[in-house]
Amino acid sequence: MNNQKVLISVENMGNITVELYADKAPLTVENFISLVKSGFYSGLIFHRVIPGFMIQGGGMTPAFENKKATAIKGEFASNGFAQNDIAHARGVISMARTNDKNSASSQFFIMHEDSPFLDGEYAAFGMVTDGMDVVDMIANTQTGNYMFYQDVPVSPIVISEMKLI
């Protein structure tokens, strides 16, 4: 089976292509693809950017309104899901969550640099195959604080569209 790919178009920056690994995180990939197909991500922002670590998006509007999606079971080792052995290396895409291991819904993050302390604790589900230059550009954007959020890009970084390719 060929892994599916998603194109993330970022306004004024370019495109990021991610390959999804359904064999490692089937529910996570199914959820992500469903949100992509529904147009859920269009107009949302990368709202948390930490150079040397990761860029996070997929849950906030430019006005910092939280766009909600249904939570799914966390597919990672510390949550009893051993088949997901994807390391959080540069370019890996993974699901963001709260302290509740089954709270991931729509927010995702892309690793800017290797972060092995996340391995087995978050549901990694794919890898950037093209557009790491765009990830680097986002990661190196000027950030500040907004309300009670930290590491927020000073100028909104908007996902114009995500689609299966």
C-alpha cells in the first residue's frame, strides 16, 4: 500500500508535503485525512513556533479562536500502542495533545529538530517529504506573547489549504 500524502499550503511562504504512515498510526492518519478532506484546516494558523524544536498548528484561527474537533485515542507507546515506533526526528509530523493521552484532535506539530524525549509520548504519524525550507522559514519567524499564549508568531502564519495529493 502506498502512503498517502498531504500538501499544506502556507500563505506567503510555500508548501509542505507530508507522507502519512497509516501502518504506524492508523486512527491518527484516518482522523487527519478526514479533517483535511473536510477543509477543516483552511484559514487556521501555526500558533506556536519554537525554533530548534517544532512548529504547531491546526487548531486556532488568526483571531486565536480555538477550532474544535473530536479527540481520538493516542497511538503511542506510553498509551499502550507499541506499533508506533516513529522517532520524533527533524521533519516528523505528530499530534499535539494535553496531559490527557487521549486528547489529540486536530492540532499537529512538525519537528524542526530531533526531540527524542517525545518518542513514545506523542502520536507521530508521518514525515515531511518536501518543503523543509518552509518549515525552517516558519520556525525562524519572530514570535512573542499573545494573551496567555507564548511563542506566537508576531505576524499570523496562515494555512491557506490542505489537500490530499
